[in-house]
Amino acid sequence: MAVKHSAPKGTFDVLPSEESSRELVATHAGKLLDAAGYGRIETPAFEETELFARGVGESTDIVTKEMFSFSDRGGRELTLRPEGTAPICRAYVEHGMHKDPQPVKLWYAGPFFRAEKPQQGRYRQFNQIGAEAIGTDSPLADAELVVLLDELLRGLGITDLELRLGSLGSPEVRASYREELRDYLREHESSLSEEVRGRLDTNPLRAFDSDHEGTREVMQRAPTILERLDGEDAEHFATVRSLLDAAGVPYTLDPSLVRGLDYYTRTVFEFTCDRLGAQSGIGGGGRYDGLVELLGGPSTPAIGWAAGVERILLALEDEPPLRRPEVFVVCAEPRRAFETALGLRRHRISAQLDLAARAFKGQMKQANRAGARFAVIVEQDGSVKLREMESGEQRDIDPADLPEAVIAAREA
Ligand code: AMP
């Protein structure tokens, strides 16, 4: 018996009509990041589970409830990658990139997987574009990356963006602040949500993320880490801020900005877009000065970000133009239509032909429907006409000069 299947929950098909806008995003990102000296890296779609458990953090949402993990036939524990930074740091260490001139600047694009509850803008397989500068503690790198993400999003035409900026300080400052916050939360334990209470010991910072009303009230009066940054952390943060001011990138300071991954230190940032509704985060990142070392490499400061392609597409105001053929070949003789279209394509002219045995009139209609700019009409006797579809203007051309004639008409 035949059974109809659907794409798994939280996944989607990308149809040809939707592909051109994705390509536009990928091309724009690639050009921007290449020009800034970032080289593209590709890592596998799955990694050892342990990499994410260590690299992302045992108590994070990602690791505790969002990973697609499985054992392979040899009993190895593997996970479909939920994020890109831990795999890239793994690759940095594995390939000895610390011996290359520093920083190593990398970018990536591809699918990521998280078992989240699906909704608009939140999927179980989604695409990210990301960039990382590994091997630099300079605040210039922080500012460069924030500016690149800003340019990526604005360059695509996304307006109403907001940049939230914070700092988590060094691990030491964070540890003592964590204690202070934990004590504060204990004093107000009865007003907190069960989830926050459950994580008081492992991850008190996550209380800032809570939607629970009682918790939110308590958090409004909580001490913030920005008030606790010490000398070098404070100086680093001040420099990042002044570089962003100089670059004309506006931001709001958000002392409660806690990203869902454990590895961040110092600068953290997130771009949000109101048009996206509940899932307003469009891209973000931060410094992860301890991660490479945690994954067995030398002590190596680094910073990076990731942006969601589907959220970028949702935030885009204008639909990008549909991909239209330049030429539709109209010819009652199929072999001749085939050869004519191929001949045009060899000159890098996008050409289509009828593949459904339509009569001459039906082919003209199809040329229109396909949105072709020109029809190349090949008559029975071999004579050729070039017709501009929109104006209906039509003229005879020498069949031997067909590609040149199309190229000239295209530029006219
Ligand atoms: P994160 O690593 O969680 O900061 O994610 C970086 C970006 O990836 C977010 O700002 C979103 O644009 C996108 N993203 C994260 N999770 C999902 C998801 N489940 N579905 C779609 N996009 C996502």
C-alpha cells in the first residue's frame, strides 16, 4: 500500500522558487567575509557528542534537551551539530592552526540541528552563517566582527535592527559574580520559577532569560556583571564600545545579555529584529577565550558570531526578484530548439526551451509564463527572430550571429 510522507516535524523543503533569496544571502555573506580576509571552512554535519557536552556546556539548554544524538553501529556517541563554534575550535586544534599566523579568520555556512519546539522562525534543521577570529584578544576583532554582522544584515536590506551589547568579564570575575548573583537569588528564592530554582547552582545567570513574572521582578533589581568588570575587562569593553561608536554602529547596553552557551567570556552581542515576533534573535555571538584550551589546544582567545538564514529571510522586507530566463526558444522543430538553446547557454546566456511537446502557440505562451526577457523564434525555414517580450518588438536576425545579437540586445 502506498503511504504519503511529510518532512519531519520542524524541518522544511526549500523549493526552487525560494532558492534564489537564499542564494542572495549566501553570496552577499561570502563576498563580505572574503573581502575582510575570512576563509571558508566546512566541518562535518555530525561530531562526537562529547565535543558539544564539553564545548557548549553540560548545563546549557542545547546540551540538556536540544541535541539530536545517536550511537552509530560501532557504538560511538554522535550528535548532529547544534552549533558551529565548538566544531571549528576542534578543527583549529586538530589541524594545528595555532601554528599559522594569528588570528585565523574563518567563516562557515550550512545546516544545524536542534530539537526545539518548532514555530515561526524556529526549526529543527536550520541554516546558519557564522564567522570566527581565533587567536586574538584585541578589541579590534570584537568590533570588526560586530560591524561585519551589522553590514551583512543591513546590506541585505534589513532595517529595524537592534544591537544589544554586553560583557561577561573574565572567568574569574564571572565566577565571583556568579556567587554574588546566587546569594542574591537565594534571598529571593520563593519568588523564582521552579526552573530557575533548579538551576541556581549550575547556571544562575540563566535567570536573566526567564519569562516567569516573579523571576523577572527579582532580576530587575539583581546586581549586574557590568558593574563588576575589573580593570582589563572594563578597559576591553570600553574600547569595543568606542570602536563601535566610531564605526557608527548603534547599540544598547544590556547587562542581562546571557547567551545560551557556556563558553562566552567578555564581549557578547545579539542583533534582534522586531519584525520577527517571538523569535526576534537574528544573529549573535561573543568572545570565547577559554574554549580552544578546553578542547585540548593552547590558550587561545577568540571571538565569533552566527546568524540564522531563515530568520534573515523572514526579516527581509522585499522579496528578491525571481530568477527569470533571458531567452525562451520558440521552435516547432524540437531538435532545432534543443540545439539553439544549448548554443546560447554555451555563451552564458540563460536559455530555456519547451520540454512538453507544446505547439508553436503554446510555446509563446510558455515564454511569457516563464518571464523570459526575449523569445528567440526559429521558423521552419531556419530564419530567426528576436522578440522582446515586454514591448512585443520583434526583428529578424542572422542565425549565425544569434548569441551576439542577444548579448547586444541585453545591453541595449
Ligand atoms: P545561537 O547559536 O543560539 O545564538 O543562534 C544563532 C542564530 O541562529 C540565532 O540568532 C538565530 O538566527 C539562528 N537560530 C538558532 N536556533 C534556531 C532555530 N531553532 N531555528 C532557526 N534559527 C535558529
